[in-house]
Amino acid sequence: MKRLAAAAALAVLSLAGYSGGLFDGARWIAAPAELQAAAPRFTTTFSVDRDGPAPIAICGLGQYVATLDGRPLGRGDEFNLPGWTRTSKTCFYNVFRPVLKAGAKHTLAITLGDGMYNVPPPGNGLYTKFTGSEGSKKLLVGGAVQSAPGAAWTVSPCDIVRTHVYSGDDIDRTADVARSVPAMAAEPPKGVLREAPFVCRLQETRKPVRTMRVSDDEFTVDFGQNAAYVPTVVARGPRGSRVEIEFSEIPLKEGETRITKRPGGYGRTVARCKFTLAGTGGAEEFTTPFFYYGFRYMKVRLVPAEKGGVLPSLESASARVVMADAPSAGSFKCSIPLFNQIHDICWWAQRSNMQSVFTDCPHREKLGWQEQNNLHSEQIRWGWDANAMYAKTCMDMADSQLPDGMVPDIAPEYVVFRGGFRHSIEWGSSMILIPWQQYEWTGNASLIREYWPNMLAYHNYIRLHSKNAKRGLFITAGGLGDWYQQTAGGNRPIRKTSIELTATAFYYLNATTLAKCADLLGKKDEATAFREEAANIKKAFNAKWWRPDVHGYENNSQTANSMALHLGLSDPAETSAIVSNIVEDVRGRGNAVGTGEIGYPFLLKVLADHGHSDVIFDMTADCSKPGYGYMVAKGNTTCHEAWDCREGSSFNHFMMADIVSWFYTSLAGIKPVEPGFRKFEIAPEFLPGLDWVKAHHSVSTGDIRVEWRRKCDEVTVTVDVPPRTCATVRLGWMAPFEQQPGRQTYTWCSRVSNCFRH
């Protein structure tokens, strides 16, 4: 909690391009061409002239693992160092400060892998999302150790014989690693050196909940939880025998033991890791050094060194959770077990996709699709201190922004997609919305100040593409629209929302957000201009899509009505009618959600803000039709990409996890009022069927805590207000009152209007 406000400022400072002289005298080095193919290992011996901590700064491209005197450098749980960036713009480095002894000889060894920096064709039917390279693997070391070509640094092959960010790592303990040659000089990358603002870390180790023998040479290992993991196997066997592993996230049906489905909808290709034993006679442990993957099940196949030979034995298997170093910032529990399960599947999906970027999914994509970063940041921020991640997200977008101002749908843009998959305003708007959201949640406006030119450039790009006589002025082009919208709900087809409508709604949101940012920066003339533009967009939006005959927008879809109402595009006099249309559509479908990921956050906010949390409650608790209850009933342990849990989609996305925000803001009742939670509301909703709620959210000065319990008609509410903040407490029909820092308990009788104890 203490890191919330500080992390934002630290992240921005650390991305400023300053290396503090750490690399003075250092030179980029590389392996000879014949050692570039797999994972070259660079080694040097050095000493220092005084005892104590000594800085060692490393930039290893694409990614690296390092040991000092045979032990992991750093804490030992770092992963995917130095972090994924567009190295043509930014190259991250990490600084370690081990305690060294003066005069002693120390050995530093650094092994380079490919990561997102180099994605080659995987071959052998294995999967990759894309192929492409930003250059050959290279290394820069500074601080107490300086990299330079020559005899001081040698390079050798190692037992990591294949590394691929999408299809796996292969380790061969029989490989010849004896030869060693001097490192060569390397051409520096084009990107600016910046210290990484955070790292990814290996976290808890999960053991199998069951191991199923499929045949003499095959096992299925079930870890009980779908997550982003680094796998480990321990095996024993003859020299040259192998253990091969593959992965799946799809829940096995009753009685099944064999993994038959491929993960994430790519049925023809897989990820596979091969581990070849040295045959020492003892147990040999294998852990993928560069590869992580989203899975629950691991297929283990045992292969003899030669046909008909002795099979190796599987001694054990484990999986270690990996995610960005983002501290926990919240918790939620309530009296309804299903809601707790739903919170958990959302929480695990968030963890799985908080990596060096906010990934789409931890297996087939691993890319930073930007709509998640603005539309779904609220659900992330309730549970995690992700401010450093959002600062890096802005850097990634700025690094990927095109000269004409367009911000691609993915950042870093490692691969160029086509059409709406390269640019859709709901995605690119993260360049404008994330800096403002960071200010709202932390009170720190540094991202707005730093990226104001990028924000303006993106808005100008949208403005230029919204002057189309055929579409109409101030109507902008659509891209992907309400992505992954459910196609059927209840007893009737779901009403589709046009892609131009959601795009133009975001055009309006961007203009109003830029007006607020301009106010904050003291740019009054620009603020006025943005408000005038927003007014013109609103007028054009209503002229094109408002239907007075039905008191709704376009075809009266949940998405169209919810977005228009929540963003302030609609006439306030029509609010009641629009809300009634939304409620009728949900109820008329048997409490079915009718939006995709774009419309759903707005649907939740409109229903909750207008007194219809009971509708959200019923949608969420229903296990019989597509939605959260359905996901749990289907055996999912993470949030699915699709409401209907179709097997052609990923089982581990956080884009549909916005119900988390409703848990905190409505059931627990925590609502920010001023930036950084300097002022906030506590207004829990005591819904029928809910007996207690317990939640907390960390801010820069401490923890906001809410716990309420109901016994018959009496509700007891305990509120913790952290230092230097103030809360307005609203309980039922009681008049709101202020609570200063500290803990207070209130008892309220829902049946008697004047029964209240403080």
C-alpha cells in the first residue's frame, strides 16, 4: 500500500533514459555466428577493491538469466529479464547490488535467450503467433563489471539447445558445452537505455493435485489451477533418454485422463519442451529458463534413448506461478460462495496476464492488446498496485506510435496486423485514457505531463479520420467494435451494436478526457476547444443513432444504450427510459448479458449507478446461461475469453473480469471521489441474499477497509479510513455523514428509519 503513489513517480523517473554512468566504458558484445542459434553463455572473472554492495547493470537482448559464483544473481526469482520493449526505441537494463569481498575472484555468467526480441519459425508443427527479429543476441554489462570485446569475456554453448517464447525451451544435458571463444564486438541497438521499472518474478510453487497414468510412457499432471506457470520436472534415467511435456488449460471431463485438446483454440499446433537426461544415475531437475505458459494440465511423455530402450522415470513435477512484481492492493470476500469463486477466477486471470506487458492470454498471444489497458484497468487497480506497469504501458504505446499519430492495437508492436486488428479506437485510446486514469487513482499527473504530445498526436489522427462526408462529420471509423460479443442470449438473438457507434463514443470520451487533462495542465484555450469538439461529436452521435420512437440508441442494444448514457452522450430527460430499456433487455433474455468486452463495463456502471444492482446480481449468479456462473459451472478456474466458454477460445483472459469492480464499488461500496482517494464514499448495497461482505483497498497512506454483516434486520458496518483521507458514509436511507481517519462501527436497522447507532 505504501508503494501506490510512489510507484507512479518512480516508474516515470526510471523511464527517463538516465543510466547514471553505469555503462561508462562498457561495450556491447555478442557471440560468433555459430553460437548465436540457441542460448550463448557469456562468462567473465572480476574483482572489486572494497567490501560491500557493488552495482552490476545488465542489458541482455533478447532476455537473459545470470549467475554470480554459480548462484542466481539478485533474489533468484527474477524472470524474463530485462523486460519486453521495442528495442529500436527502448532497451531496458536491470541493476543488481550483490555484496562482494575486496580482492576475491568472482565469476559472472550470463545466458541469452530470444524472448520477443527474436521469434523464429518454431518448426516441427510447433506454434508461434508471429515470426520476426529485432537483431542478433547481444549483451551490455556495466557497473562493477564492464563488458568489452576480447579475452575478458568468453562465450560458450550451453545445455539450452532451443528457446522460443511461444513454443518452449529444450534442454539437453548431453550437449557439448566445453568449447569457449572470446566474445565479439556487437553493434549497439538503436534504443535508449532505461532502467526497467519492474521485473517479473517467480512466485509460489504449485504441486499436482493428481497425477494420472495414461500408459507406461505417458502421464497427465493436473495442477488444479489454470495459471501462467514456469514448469519443472524431475526425472531419472539413462543418458540420452528424454522427458517431453505439452500443456492444456481445458478442463478434463469426468473419467478423462488424456489431454486431447490443444490450448487456446489453435488445434493444429502446440508448445512442447524436451528435456534430455545426462544419465548421472541420480534425479535430474529441469526448469525452463526463458519459457512460461498458461496451463492447468501437463502431458508428460517418457522417451527412451533408443527405440526399445529403457524408459526414464518421472520423479516429480511442479509449476511455479509467474507474474509482474505488482504488490497486492485489495481483497474481497462475501457470504455467497459462487461470488467468491467468480472473484477467484478473475483474480487468477489477472495474475496470469500481468507480465512484462498486460497480455491478452498467457499462451497463444502474450501480446499487449491495448483495449484491456483502458477499459479494464479499474478491475486490475482494485486488486493490484499496477502503477509501474501502466507507466511502462504508456512508454510502450509512445514507442510504437506511428509518425501520423496512430497508436497500434498492440504495444510493443512486434508484429503488424491488418485492418481493425492494427487500429481500433477502443484500443488506441489507451494513449489518452491511461494517463488520466493513473491520475484519478493516484493523484499523480506525471504521465499526463510526459505523454501530452503523444495524446494530442493520437487525437489529431482520429480527428483527421472523422471528417468523412459519407459517414458524417464527427463520426469516426469503426475497427473491431464490441469485441467478442455473445451471439445469443436467453430466448432471442442478441442485438449487435455497430462498430462506428462504439468508435464514435470513444472519440467523444477522448475529447472530454483531453479537456480535463488540459484543465489540469493549465491549458485553458485547449480545454475550451476540446469541449467544443466534444459537443459537436455528441450532436452528430445523437443525429445518427438516437431513436425517439424507442427511447434508445440504434437497435436498443445493451452496449449502445449503456455507453451513451454513462459517457454523457444522451439527453438527461431520457435517462429513465434508457435505463428501462437496458433492464428490460437483460430481464427479457432471462438475465443474460448481451455485450462484448467493450460494452460490458458500461453496462455494469449504468445498472449500478441507477439502482439496479439486483439485475447485476441475477446475471452474475445464473449458472445456466453464458456468464460468470456458467464459467464456474463448466469447471473453469480462470476467466474465459468468451461468455459461452467455447473451446475455440482462450480459457485465461481478464478482459471479461469487470465484475470485480462491482464487487468493490457496490457490494463493499468503496467509491473514489477525489484523485488518489483523498476523498471517497462508503456506500455498500445490502442486497437480498447477501449476508456479509469484507473488502479492503490500499491507497498511498494506508488501507480502506469495509466489513458489514446482516443479522435479521440489523446491519453492522465497520469502516477504516486511512490517514490524510476522508470518507462520506451512506447507509441505506440515512443521511450521509463524514468519517475522519480511523475505525468506526455503525449499526443500522433496515426496518426502522430512525434506528442508527454510531
